[in-house]
Amino acid sequence: MDKSNGTQTNIPKEELFNEQCSDCRKNIKVSRERAEKYETFLCDKCKEKRWLEKVIKKAKTIIPKKFWGIDTEKPLNEYKDNICSLFIHGKAGVGKTVLACSLAKLYIKQGHEVKFISYPAFIMDLQGMFRGEKDVYGYAKEIAWYPEKIEKDPCLYKNIERKGVLIIDDLGAVKLTDFVRQITYYIINEREMKCLPTIITSNFGLNEIDEMIDSRISSRISGMCEVLQIKGKDRRLKTT
């Protein structure tokens, strides 16, 4: 309808062409533009299936194999549309890492970049690099900032846009040295200063981290993270 004079205006409908979904062979309708531009087509259901397969494949390169097919029993609705920083603590085997990996899967599905590091393995890598006189702090900087893309030249790090969710699993589960404390503080401080979403799991509460590692670390975690304690029995222990 032309509102200026009240007359009916005929708007031509978009011409559609019959094609077949290349996966399920179902007949679908596509626009002229798509028909001229592409040689193969997918129905909505197959598009979603391929997208989900891609997401699963990506998740498997990020989180440990043990957690590929395990999901937390806790509801994730409050985190669905809101990436936030979490400090998840509790006794061994109560499901801290399961929750962290479930959140990783959720964020990967939403298109966010996610990086998962085992804190003990990370520290061992750093110590090995230190003994080999390699660029320890360059490696720590990469973890702390988690660049979306990594340039070959470490000097270019400052010019890269850095974003993404960093998961630090099992904070504090390693012999503490001044070196470990210094690196840990550096990473946590960088994440907090740049307001980057960080998920941390630990067997220790903030008071224990204050005493065991560094009060500056526990303070920054408290300031940037929602603190979530998980209670329960060790699920790894078999009962008869």
C-alpha cells in the first residue's frame, strides 16, 4: 500500500528455484542469488547439523578428552547470555572441571574463543622453558592475554587484539615457589586489568589461596570473579 495516495503497490515476489540438499537430498527452495552463486545447498536441518559437528570438533581441540561427553548437572541458563568470570572451588571430585568444561562448550557454541590450561602442566612448561633460558614471560603473556591469533614474532603481541575466555584448571595444585607465585600473579593481574573473562577452578578457597600463594592473587580473583563453591562427595571414588 502506497501511504501517500492510498493506492495498492504491487511488490514482485522473490523468484525461488527448486534445489536439493546435498546431505539429505531433501527438496528445498533457494533464491535466484543463491542459485547463481553456489553449486551445492543445505537445508536448515543439515546446516545446523554441520554447524554442531564443527562446534564439537573445535571443542575437542580445547578441552581434555575426559570431558568431551560429560556435562554438568548444574543449570547454565544464567551464563547463557552473559560471559562472566568464575572462581569455582571445592573438594576433589565434586565436579569443578566438569562445570568449567560445560561452560567452555556453551561459549564455543556461541562463537567465543576459549582456551583451557591445566595449571600444574602450565607451570611445568614454564619451569622447563626457564631452565632452557627460553622466553618464559613471552609464553606467560600469551596465556594471560590469549590472543585470537598468534603472530610468529613475539614483538608483535602488543599490536594484536586479544580476547577470549581463559579457563585455568586446578589453581594451586603445584609446589609453590617464588617463580610460580610471580607468574601466577602476572597472569591473574593481566586478566583483571584487561577485564577479560576468566574461569578458575581450585581445591582451595580464597582464604587458603591468600595464605598459600599471595594475598594479591586472592584479592584480584575476588574482585573479578563470581565465587562459586561446589559441595558434595568425590565422584571419582567408587562405592559398593
